[in-house]
Amino acid sequence: MAFLSRAILSLSIALSSTTALAQKPCDVELRHGLIITDDVIRIVDKGQTRVQINNNNQLFIRGYWVDLGDDESKVLEQFSQGIRQTVPELVNLATDGVNLGLSAIEQVVEGMSDKEPEVLKTQLQYVERALMDKFKRGDDFFFIAPQSLSQIDDFFTKEISQKIHSAVHGSLGAILVSLGDAFKSREGNIEDRINDMGQRMDIITKEIDKSLQKKADQLELKASEYCEYLNTLDVTESRLQAIVPGMADFDLVQIKS
């Protein structure tokens, strides 16, 4: 039990350390969702596309094409490029950090039992669903939901962390039952299996720590850049709203401080 507690604690601390570094104080809010593909950016509100930018130079608002002059097109391109330079990387870093943690948990559990408990699969689905409500990526798209970027840390260290704890602790009970059944049926020496689990978990935990520390260093380096990019994006958006008033109805970036 002690080695399991140490492994869980180590994993939790590593995850918390990683995500805590992901965001330094930066009071920025995305007021609408964004879907980004190679050719199209969609600003989404309540499941509906409100603004669409095709190939960085063609603008639709509420489904209607907006005819732009050369100067207006240049500002639209700057706005579009600003989104592309910032949001996909945010989504990548957010999903990479959590997926690494989920993969680590599965490794730990598989090292402890012959089969993965059903409760773990169910709990990890809850974790993935919570993550995908905020951040999602596919082979050809990125999605980020409306949210305060200054609260991303809380999302990971509180909501996601709690769900991960539930997954691990829920699996523990199933694993111990499995071990007890194996001992009763004399399928193996339970002490040897526990010792083997402890060794596996020690190795896996050290590898998790290394991977998460590397990720934390990357996030720390990027943290200050996000504020600069988003502040620049807000300025560009304001310029675009001044020349295309319809864009003001779907103000994307809001700087609170």
C-alpha cells in the first residue's frame, strides 16, 4: 500500500507542478469557441458558427460574405494569423500534458494487474470528456472553448486532478480484489506480485517525473509568450472591429487587466 500511495502522490505532484507552470498571471478571456483547420477559422457561439475566415482573407459574418478592400484584408489576415500562431499551440500543450498523465496511470495500473479494471476505463473517460469540453484536437482541426485563460491552472489542478485521483483510487479497489482472488486460487505468490508491482511503479514513476518535468520546462518558457500574443491579437481584433463593425458582435479576445 505504501508504494502505491507514494506513486499516486508523486504522479499528482508532478501533474500539478506541470500545469501550475503552464499559466502565469494573464487575465485574458476567450469569449467564444474557436475551431481551426488548415483553411478555415470558425468563431463559434452556442454551437453555431458566427464568424468564418477562409484562407486568412475571406470573411463571413452570420453566414454573409463581407466584401473587404486591400487594407481591410491585411488586418483580417493579421487577425487570422494571430489566432493560428497562438491557439493551436495552447491546445497542443494542454492536451499533451493530460494525455501524458493518463497514459502514465494506465501504465501503472497495467503493471499492477493482469488486466485493466473496468472502473479505470470509465473514470478515464470522464477525464477525457472534461478535457475535450475545453480543448480538443484531431488530425485536421483544433478546438478551444470559451474560457478564462487565467483559470486554466484551476481547471487542471482541481477538476482534472480530482478526476485522475478518482480513477486511480477506484482502480485500486478492483486491483486488490483481483490480487486477493489470485491468492485464494493459488494462481501465484501474492507477496512476489506485490514486490514486482512496487518495482514496476518505482521505475514508471521516475519516468513520469522526467517526462512531466520536461513538459513543465517547456510550458514555463511559453507562458509569458501567450500573454504577449493574446494582447497583440486583441489589438489587431480592435482594429478589425473598427473597419468591420459586425465583428464587434462577436468580440473574441477580452483583456481584463
